[in-house]
Amino acid sequence: MSQPLLHGAGLGARRSFMSELLSKEDILRLPDFFEVAPENWIGMGGRYAKQLRAYSERFSMVAHGLSLSIGGLKPLDADFLLALKKFINTHHIQCYSEHLSYTGDAGHLYDLLPIPFTEEAINHVAQRVMQVQDTLGQRIALENVSYYAAPCQDLNELEFLLAVLNKADCDLMLDVNNVFVNSINHRFDPYQFISALPKERMRYLHIAGHYVEAEDLRIDTHGDAICDDVWQLLAHTYQQHGVLATLLERDFNIPPLNELLAEVQQIRHYQEQAYV
């Protein structure tokens, strides 16, 4: 099936500012689309459910999963996939993405654990992605994740990512900040990494802030403002692959809404500059 095209600058939806944002009169400063974690909303009723419906009736929406554990060994949760399919249809979700990682085995650890970069893991992940796509009746996108340990690396990260995308025939949700964080922690060229990615598989981008633990160690927190190096890598991404819909992630130390909207405007600035 054909996939709708996202555009512009987006923002991760947070309950803390949903009411305030809906009341904003300056519609030109509002994000073009919003992203939600379906696990935080499926089965919810009351005021928040009504707010989410108001959002999905007004704005383009995407969903970014937290607990599918696409790289795990435990069988995929069939009941969750059916609930997810209903959620996607109810809120007209334009893209569903998940992390290229796993979140545990006997239970969810609520952390993103690294997958071995091996041929066996490629085949395992691809089979699970195809199962999800068959259940949902649509393509999904995988996000390149930040990682701090590499349990086994027969391939490098780029080779592994490209092989999974091709084997599963799925899309990519590119996290620009994760590329930068990994490039510092694992010592590779982030510009070359992004240039080698397949434009035809990219659905949209993430951009976020991170914590500088040391000169050679960055922690992907989504709790800081975006640094200049990541902004420049975003500009390079646009130069290489064209202007793609880009979403601001902020999960911790969330500033006042006006500051978030200013960063959304900064994304638009880089998008406009790419057209010059």
C-alpha cells in the first residue's frame, strides 16, 4: 500500500502541555505533526483519550513504539499487535516505527538493549519485522538506536542496519542524534554513515539533545537542547537526502512550551535553508 508523506517539523506529544498547545492561537508556530508512544495511550479513556482524539483529528500523527522488542527472543505479543492495529486505524497514524533493539525477554526492562551485529540476528529481526507488517497490513520503520556496548560485531552498525532494512523490506526512521552519539562513542564518521543510507526507505527523522559524559562518551538522554554538531549533521542529512519531516524529541527536563516551539522553529529554519 502507498504511504502518506509527512512534511515539516514535528514534536513528541506530552500530556503535560497538550491542553496548553491546543489553546495556542499562533497556528504558524504549531508543529506540523505529532508523535506518540502507543503503549502510553492504548486502552486509555477519559480526558486524555479525548485530548488525543482532538490531536489526531487536527494534526498528522505518527506512532513510535517502546516495547515491541523487535530483536528479542520471546514471541511477539499478538494481543498488543491487534490493539496497535486498532490504534493506528482510529487515529489515522501515518507511520509506525520501532527501535532496532530489544527490551528484555521474560519481561520488559524499559531500556533499549543492543542486538548483536550478526547474520543470524539479521535473519531473526527481519522475520519478526515481516510478521509485524503482515499483522498491521502496512510497512513499518525501524529506528537506528544509540548503544554503549557491542555484544558481537561480525558487521559494523551501518552494514547491519542496511542488511536488516533490505532483508525485512521495511522503512527507516533515522535518528540523527543517535548517529552522532554513536559516532563519538564508537569512533566513526557520522557524515559518511548518513550519506550511505537509502533515501528511498526514509520516512522521517528524529533530532534530540544528549548529555556529554566525557569527550569520548555521549549519553542519549533526550533531556538537553540540541547541540551545534547535531544541527550541522541534520543540515548534512538534508543536503544528501532532501528535506525530510523531522521531529523534536524531548523526554526529560522538559522546558516551557514556548522553548520547545522555538526548537521546532529551528528545525524549520534548517529545512528552509536547505532549499536555498
